[in-house]
Amino acid sequence: MAAVQISLPLPVLPQGWSGEKDFKPVGVLSSATQRNIEPVGPHFLAHARRKRHHRTFSEDERIQAQENVKKVEDDDAGEISEPEDPLMLQRDAKDWKGQDHYAVLGLSRYRYKATESQIKRAHRKKVLRHHPDKKAAAGSSEDDSFFKCIQKATEVLLDPVKRRQFDSVDEGADVDPPSKKQAQKGDFFKLWNPVFVAEGRFSKDQPVPRLGDDKSKKEQVEDFYNFWYNFDSWRSFEYQDEDVPDDNENRDQKRHVERKNNNARKKKKTEDTARLRQLVDDCLAGDERIKRFKKEERAGKDRKRLEREAAEKKEKEDAKKAAEEKERLRKEAEEVSKAEKAEGKKAKEAAKNAVKKNKRVLKGSVKDANYLLPTGEEAGPKRVDEVLNDVEAVMAKIDAEEMASLASKLNGLKVAEEVGNVWGEEVKRLVGAGKVKEGEMKVLGN
């Protein structure tokens, strides 16, 4: 853009203005001080460099550009540097699908972990080294085939979709699982952990659980294997598709190739799923932690079973003891009951015998007392019946204790008067108690 110059004149002083009259100073200038000024800055350094080496502006700029390129190469050499395979330098650019894009850019050790910044720096370094113009200036007669490989690798790796497709089939990032002999002789976790780290790059769910070590808890190990047996992979195989014709004339051929590619993708996806499952099965089979957990689980089950059996045995023994104790108490109660019945029977028999004896005493008392007649007077049948009927009537009105008391009073008495008095008192008692009516007795009590 051309510079535009605009002239702005100073404003005109008002008429009648006078410096002596209208100017009012607000301060004074300090005295001048002499100082030594040292030239600095990039422009001064460039000027000094040109003067020292007697260069023109164009010469200095060209030399500085070359030094900057060398500096960039040296800076990237530490992070992005690996030997170039002579066979790779002779690759045909048309076979770009068969090339290792990471190896072309010198990022073999990073691969899917390489950042966008690393890819761009690697591309810049390779371009500076293999640019056709630079090689032509150096007198090299090589073609630009490898340079095209570099450009294609950069195009694929800087495109997120194309890079994911290439990462899906990048065998350089795969880690082969250990064989059975290797797993038995070597460190199980050091051999298998890199395998699952490599496979984990395809997981939709991040972060991926780690294999852990021998000290991992049972829940962590179960979570690890559950994750891998239910692995949700984003891996696809579009990168290995057969090229679809771009011409519009042969549409049938185009549809045929597309169907063929779709079927091939599905087959490869199925095979990859089966491969991963077999890999997890092999790891699980050699994992000593699973064996230890199963052993501990069996021991726990056996311990619980033994405890349950012991508890059941104790319960049966307690029930048996309780039944035996119950039976013993029942027998004791039965024996006590039998003894009580026997004693009761004996008591009843004794009471019955006592009553019979007392009845004999009572009947015998009147017989011995000549049926309450004076001595020498003979008792006739009528007298005997009347006395005995009164005795029977009295015995019917009294209980066993009263009968025993009465018998004790009559025991040993044979005098009619004494016996009659005892019977008379008993009849009066019964009359007083309301058990016998006055005059009911024909002989006794009269």
C-alpha cells in the first residue's frame, strides 16, 4: 500500500497574543547530561555481522536462512531422528498404501502416540532433507518419488479420519503375545502388559484398565477381564479396501467392488474379534492370580461348608440331647406318677382298711357292751337290730376322721354305760351339726 502524506498547518495564534504577556511557564528544563549510548538490538547485530563479513543484504539473508534450516534439523534430531532404510528411500510413490507412514517420517517409535506437532516437525525435517530442489542443487540425480511418499504420509497422518484408518491396520504398533514357554519362564506381567497396552488403543472406552501385578485385588482383576471380554473396539479395515473405480461408465463394477470391500471388512472384523478373545483366553489361562483366587474361593466355600456341617451336627446333637432329656424327664414324671398312684392306692387301701377296722370297732363296741343293756340282761334280736341300725346310721353320717376319732374313744370300753355315753355324745354332736334329726335314733342318744 502506498503511503499518503497529509499536511496539517499549525493553528493561527489569536490576534493580540503576546508571549511576554500571555505565556505562563509551569516549570523549568533541567540541565543537559552527557551519556554514552550503546547500540543494541537485532538490526544492529545484523548490521555488525554484514560489516564484519563484508556481505550484502541478499548474501546475509541467504546464509542466515541456511543456518536456520540447519538449526531446525539439529533441534529436531534429538526427538525425531532414526536411520533411514535405503529400501524405503527407493519406494514407489504409487504404492503409498503399502508404506509405513510413521517410518517414512521417522516416527516409528511414536506411531499412534505421535502428536500433531511432532508430525509437522518431522515433515519439515524430511522436506528439508529430501526436497527435489535441494537435491538438484547438490547435484543429485535421484527422482522425487520418496518426497511424494513424505507428502502422502503427512497427508494421511494429519487427517484424523485417514490416520485412524491407518492406525487400525498398523502392524508396527502391534505387540505379539508371549508363547506358553515364554510366559512360564518369564515375568507374566511384563510380557502381557505391553500386549494389552497396544490393543487398548482401539478401545472406545478410555482409560483402559491395566493388567496390574501379583498384588492386585480380586475386584481389579475381575474388572480387567470383564472389560476385555466385553471390549468395544473402534477398529475398522477401510484402509485395506480395494480401490473403487472413479469412472462413471462402469457403475456395476463400482458397486461390485464396494460390496466386496464391505464383506471383506466384516470378515476381518469378525476375525479380529475372535483373535482378541483368544488372546484374552490365553492370558487368563496363564494368570496365577485367577488360580489363587479360585483356590481361596474354594477354601472359603469349604470353610463355610465345614462350619455349616458343624453347626448342623451341633444342632442335631443338641436336639438329640434335648429329646433324651425330655424322655428322661417324662420317664421320671411317669415313675413319680406311678409311685404317687401306688402310694395313693396304698393310702386308699389303708384308709379303707382303717374305715373297715373302725367300723368293726364301732359295731364291736355295742356288741361288747351287750347292745347297751345292763349286765345280765339279754339282748333280743329286735334290740340288736335297733342298735346296729343306729350304729349304721351314725357311721353313714360321719367321715373317716370322725369315725377314727369315735373309734379311739370307744376302743377298750366294754361297760354299757360308758359306751352309751360316748355314742350319746356323738349323736348330740351330729344333731347339733344338723346331720341327724332329733329322735331319729331309736337307741343311741336316748
